[in-house]
Amino acid sequence: MTAQGHAPPAVLYSFRRCPYAIRARMGLHAAGVAVQIREVALRDKPASLRLLSPKATVPVLQLPDGTVLDESLDILLWALRQHDPEHWLAGVDDDAVRRWVTCNDTDFKPLLDRYKYAPRHPEMSARQHRDKALQAFVGPLDDVLACRPFLCGTGPGWADVAVFPFVRQFAMVEPAWFADEAAVPSLRRWLAFWLASPWFEAVMAKRPVWVEPRSDAGGRAQALV
Ligand SMILES: N[C@@H](CCC(=O)N[C@@H](CS)C(=O)NCC(=O)O)C(=O)O
């Protein structure tokens, strides 16, 4: 508790452009969870982040009671379970919807990274990397979105939020190709919705890298000895 009797807000270690962190921030924002965001430099992560979560990926959420959530999906779902004014949790137990998110994280993400950094993966051309991602995930996603406006059904939902930041990155690799009317039209419509949404805008504000007070990491490290 602070001197005023308020519980300190949750703390989120984040990286602005990270799709996992965008996913988490959108959930926290939609749920109205008060959170202090600590922008991290991935090459120079704060010691307090490593102490909270030795795997040291972002996002990491530390709740006022000390609970630590260090998986973006857990943060998104935790936030919406606190408060879900947009009803994004509808369909949360739908296996098909969950499979899209799992496929995003396990299959699409590595293909996306190869497409993004194609020169580092010269075994295939950039176009071949793109085709693989299209075949494995992006194309089927476009097909589904041709049948319904959102992954969870007729309204925006948690799975859209979970997947959209990754599709955003895919679209950014070759914007002219992605903007082509013939390519993935339903996905383009869906992506445009999320890019223009107030939730996305609200979580993309730029903030300076958080500088760890000298006592923060040291103090907690000592407490653990
Ligand atoms: N499964 C994790 C993955 C998070 C992740 O890989 N985040 C990246 C940034 S986009 C990261 O922190 N990488 C570690 C690094 O770059 O050192 C989650 O869903 O939160």
C-alpha cells in the first residue's frame, strides 16, 4: 500500500513493437487494468526483469500481490477475466479458435521471422519464405475471415487480439504486395479494422526506455539471497 492507501499498480515490462507485448497491452488496456509500463531495451534488459522471470522475455506482468505472469497469452486472458467490457472472452473455450492462436505462436511466428529476416535465411528466397507463411497460416486465416468478420465470430475477440500483432508484422514486410487487392482481401479488411482500433492506438504510444533505479534490482536480489 502507498501512504495514500492505494495499492501500487501492476508493473508491465514491455517492448513497444513486440507483437507479444502488444497483445498483452491491448488486453490490459481493454480491461482497464491500471499498469505502470516499463519500456525495455531488449539488448540491455533490467536486472529486475530477469529476477522476476529468468527466461527474460517480454511481456512480463508483476501484480501488486507479487504474482508474476510471463506469457503474453496468460496476461491477455488474465486481464480480460478481471474485466471484459468488450466481451472479448466470448468463444474462449472454442477449440477451433484456440488452435488459431496456437498455430500463430508455434507455426506462423518462426515462418514470419524467416520472412522478415530473409537475408539471414538464404536457403530460400524472400518470396519462398512468404509463400510458406501464406500456405501455413496467412492463407487459411484469410479463408476463415472470408466467412466471418472476426476469428471468434461476428464480433472482435481475444483470439483476434492475440493474432493481429503478428499479421501486422507480416503485412509490414512488403506493404505494396500486401496492399494488392488480389492478395488476402479478407485479412486486409480485418487487419485494417485492428490497426484503426482505439485499443491499438492506445497501446502504441512511444515512451522512453525505463531506467532501473540502482536500488531496485539490487534490493530485490539481496532479498532473495
Ligand atoms: N512466449 C512468450 C514469447 C515472448 C517473446 O519471445 N518476446 C520477445 C520479444 S518480441 C523477447 O522478449 N525476446 C527475448 C529477446 O529478444 O531477448 C510470450 O508469449 O510472452
